Amino acid sequence: MSVYSTCNYCSHKAEYYCRSCKSKLCRDHVSIYTTIYHCDNCDIDSFEPQCPKCGRELLPTKHEEVIKCGLCNSTDVVDAISYYRQLPHLILEAYEKFDKELSKIWFLSQRYIKTVKTLFDMRTSKIMLFSSIEDNLSLLKNAINTFIDQLSKFENDTFNTLESKLQQIMYLRVVNYNYISDAEEILRLLENSYNMLKKTIETKTTEIEKEIVALEEKMRFLKFQYVHLEKLFSYIPEEDEELISIIPRVMVRRNHGLPKKYTLVLTNKNLYFLREKGLVNIRIKANNVLPLSFISSFKYEDSLFFGKNILLKTNLDVYQIFARTEIVKQFKYYLEIASSYYEYAADTIGLIKDLAYDSVTIKDLAFNVKIHFKLLNAKLMNQKDMLRDINYRKMLEMKQQKLIDKILAVARKIDEYLYERPSSYPSDQSRSGILNKLRREQYELTKQLEKLREETRRFDQLFGLAEENLYPAY
């Protein structure tokens, strides 16, 4: 079906559209030129063989069709029908830019996940320096998740507004030149939304990257310890000896001698003083071992020359340990908890486990963008098969949610029968029968849910919506 418009300035059929003054024009209100002339003297192009400025005769420079609006004299005039057919593709291209821009958030989330994984490996290896890193990561995780939620809302609002406006112009399926200006308004809307999105992402990612860099500064000490961990384990001879922490590059002065640089290894039984030897092939040598039971006292103090330091005393020796303030504070803390190491280690590892197993994700955001793009493509291109596929995918999701609700309802009933106060009714035998019936129902519902999830996975794999297809290669 086609609804051709008349020229804005006469009753003739419109064949052209001026993108400058937004006019629909007939042949009588445009000028068509096939030859372009150039004046070297004035350095201007002309559609006439005579220069409009100096009046010189000009030679043709190129032959191409140029259409000039007879009202505003703009040359930004296009064939109306060709431009109309191009508009759906322009709208799709404009929306596809959102997906490419949002992929930057995925790279940012992967950088966070990599940081968490590195820290998790270190913590499980009993490296505890800078205990505040988990707190910083928790704040960072909340910031990223909040930002992803804001982007999801922005993308959904943009799509809903876009779809509403496209419905008003019937998704450009009917050729009606009156819809051209509305379609151009949609393109401007998408461009403005994209520019806003791009600016917001650049600002927010810069802020989050600064926080990640600050975390990486702290983790440099951890990485140093982690690299040497295997070597250091060889200096812990007892089988039941547990590593508490490695303290890198501290200065130790023994009995008022000259300070020397050591790496300290603290276990639940001993304090090892290790030194690095060699410049190229670096090797570690155990210089001294101090059993913790020999330490009669330790003191955290300020000194004029060394700043914050720790003074360890035994019956025979005095050790003065000094380093960066953060390291000294942590070492004091390690000494205090050495006697209750196992409880401390369990509590300390707990937070990084939570961060590692419950990480940030942009899966839902990326999936929504992909689905919205495919939906726009199906409606703008009138692809009924694709629309049926998308509606089928939505139906699968709705069925899954209904099954999950039923499973939760059955689980609540099971809990009620398991934990409610026993009464005369129902009897224990009846209660057991009801519980068995509920558990069978729960099992059947779970099987149905798994079957639906497998069907959804196959569908997503076939249509490029599987998780591995949502993100760029990293």
C-alpha cells in the first residue's frame, strides 16, 4: 500500500525530498543539473558555464546528477522513494551503535573480575596484606552494578520510546512521504540518546578505572608475595605449620647492628627471615628462624629516624623491624592474631569468596540490547518469521518463570510440613505421604524447568543470543 504525497507548493505529485528545508517537491520545484563547472580564479563550483562572480567562461570538471531545491537552493535533495526505503536501515544502524558502545562496560566488568580472581588466588594462598582491598572491591562492585542497572533502564526507556514512535508511522511499511520527517526525528532522537550514552559511559568508566588503578597499586605487594610463594614454602619444614602471611621488603636491625633487607614469612609457629641473593638468577636464602614462642614481647612505636616500627624482644636478641607504615601496621596485626590463626583465616577469606562467586554481570543488559535490535529489525523489515521466533523466545521465558514460581510454592509447603509444630492432624503417616507427594511434584517441576532451559539454550545458540555471542572477544 502506498500513500504518495503532493508537493508542498503545488498539487503535483511529490517525487523529491529536501533534507534541508524538509519540503516534499515535484519536478517543477527542483532544478536538475548533470554537469558541474569550476572556476579556478574564484575557486568555486558552478552549475552554469559562466562564473557567477567574475563572469569568466568555465570548462566542465565532472558529470554527475545534482538536484537543487527550488525553494531554499540547497543541494541536499534526494529521490523521495529511495530515501524512504533507506530510512529503516538508517534507524537500525543508529540503534546498533548502542550495542557497540555498551560493550565498553563489558570490558570494564572483565577487568574487575580479573582483579577479584587474582586477589582470590592470593587470599587462598594465605597472603593477607592490605586487608582493606575487599572493602574497596565491594564498593567497586556496587558502583558497577548500579551503573549497569542505570544503563539497562536507559536502554529500555530509549527502546520503548523508539517503538512507540515507530508504531505511529506504521514501522515505515506504508509508503507515505509525510512519515519522512517523523523518521528523521527518530534518527535525531537516537543520535542524541547515543551521544548522551557515550558521554555518560566515558565519564563513569574513567571514575571506575581510577578506583581499579588504586586497587592495583595496593595489589603490587601481594603480587610480589604470590610470585615467590612456591619458593618460600620450601622454608617451612614442619608438616603442620600453616602460612599466615608473607611480608615483603622490610628492613630488620638485629641487636643494634646494620639494617638489612628481608622478606619475612610468618607462620603459626615461626617467623622466617629470608634474603634474596643474586642479580640475574635470584635465589632465596633462609638467614634466620625465630620461633614465636621465643618472643617475650613486641612493641609498636615511633622512632625519629625510622618512623613507624616494631620492636621484637627475646631473652637473647632485639629485632627492630621497619618499613612502609601500612606494612608495619599489618605485621603488628599478624603477630596479634598468630595464636588464633585458623579462625582469622576463615573470616578473612569469606568476603573474597563472596566477591568471587557473586560477581558483576552485564548478561541481562547485553541480552536485552540484542533482543531489542532483532525485534526492531523484524518489525521494520516486516520479517514475520523472525517476529514469531522472538515471541516464541518470550513465551519460553514466561513458562520458565511460571515453573520457578510453582517450584518455590511447593518448597514453601515442604518447609511448612517439615518445621511446623507437630499436631494431631494430620497424622505422622499422612504427613509423610503429603511430603512424598510434594517432593515428587517438586522433582517433576524441576525436570520440566531443566527441559525448558535446555530448549532456551538451543534457541539462543541458534539465533546468536547465547552468552558467548553476547560479548566481544576479550
